[in-house]
Amino acid sequence: MAEEKKGQDAWDSTQWHEVKKGETLWKIAETYYGDGSLYTKIFEANRDVLSDPNRIKVGQKLRIP
Amino acid sequence: MKKYLKLSAILVIVLFVAACASDKKPAEEAIKAAEAAVNSAKGEAMKYVPDQVKGLEDGLKSAKDAFAKKDYKAALAAVKDIPAKAKDLAAAAAAKKGELTKTWEDMSGGLPKMVEAIKSRVDILSKSKKLPAGMDQAKFDGAKSGLTEITQMWDDAQKAFQGGNLADAVSKANTVKDKAAQIMDTLGMKAPAAAAPAKKG
């Protein structure tokens, strides 16, 4: 069972997306923003884990600003 | 015999008056002490447990009424528990203040995170050529005006806190929390655990 978040962790409002097979940043941006060309927003928010917007891995957790 | 009866009646009256007068001073002092206790607890209590203040004031009033009617025994009886109750009232107010302070500290750290996340999403969606599936322009406009509303209300909550009105600040912050959770839902975002609606059952 997942441990319930407490204190300020419980207020964490970061939105996450777990990459599935066949997904691209463009496709993820379409899902959340309706416009694939806004994929750069996701890329910029994940620069700590992404070095190339064309290289995302299945199972990777990405922040969705 | 007649003289004896007359003397007896006078004696009874004198004793009665003396007995009543002997209760006057203690009743007067007890009322003063109770009033002081109520006044000292009242300031904070009115802010945090106003409903409990009335009961105490009613007790004090009935003691004063009895005193005015020279019923010193009744006045003493009405006032005797008030100092202890005033102490309980002060303790209840302090407990409520502590609870509200903790809630405020928690929310004042967390709510700006929600508001910031909503603002970020609204900014991005404002640049989108097309809205995501499940969202239409009316819903998005509603979310945008909701964001303006909660930003203003959060300002108001902080002002209430700075002005020492903790209960009002927490009430406003709760409204911000609920409204922010609704907006996040509209925008297809997940509300943080602290703002998620309570589970039923």
C-alpha cells in the first residue's frame, strides 16, 4: 500500500506522466495541451532527466507543467 | 403575651435582614471576581469559540439580576461556577487557536503550490492552438476566471491573517483550496493529496 503523503509533501502539485510505449513528447503535449507543438514546455520542465526531446524512455516519469 | 409576640416578630425580621445582609458582601465579591474572569477570557474566546462565551455571560447576567433583586443566595449560586468555566473557556480558545494556527501554517505553505501549478497550466493552454480532449473553451474560460478569483481570495486570506483574524483567514484558505481543486480537475490535473476531497464511508 502506498504511504499516505504527509505535511508539505501532501501539497505537492507537480503533475506527472509515465511514458508508455510508442509515446513521444509531441504526443504527450497533445494529450495535455491539445497542441503537440508545445512539447518544448515539457522538455524544458524535464531538462534534469532529458537531454534530447526525441529520446524518452518507456516508464520514465515526466513533469507536466 | 401580645408584647412578647411583637418582640418575637421584630426579632425574626432583624435576624432575616441580618442573614440577607451577611450574604450581600460575598455575593458582590463573587460577582466581581466572576466578571473579571469572564472579561479576561472573553477577548480570545470571542475570536475562537464565540458560541461558548454566551453561556458564561448569561450566567453572569442572571447572578447580577438576582443581586439587584437582593436575592444574594441565588446570586452566589449563579456565580459560583463561573470562574472555573471562564478558565475552561480560555483553555478552549487557546486550543482552537492552536488548531487554526497549525491549519493555517499547513495551507499557507501548500496553497501557493496549487495556485502556481494552475497558473502554469493556464499559461501554456493559453498558447495552445487547440484545447485538449475533454476541454472546451467555456470550461477553459471558467478555469481562467477561477484562477483570478482564487488569487484574489488568497490575497484576502493573507490579509486576514496579518490582521490577526485567524478564523477568517483559515475559512478563506479553505475556500481557495476547494476552488483550486475544482479548477485542477477541469484542467485535467490531479489535485494534491492534501486538497483531495475526503473519502466517503
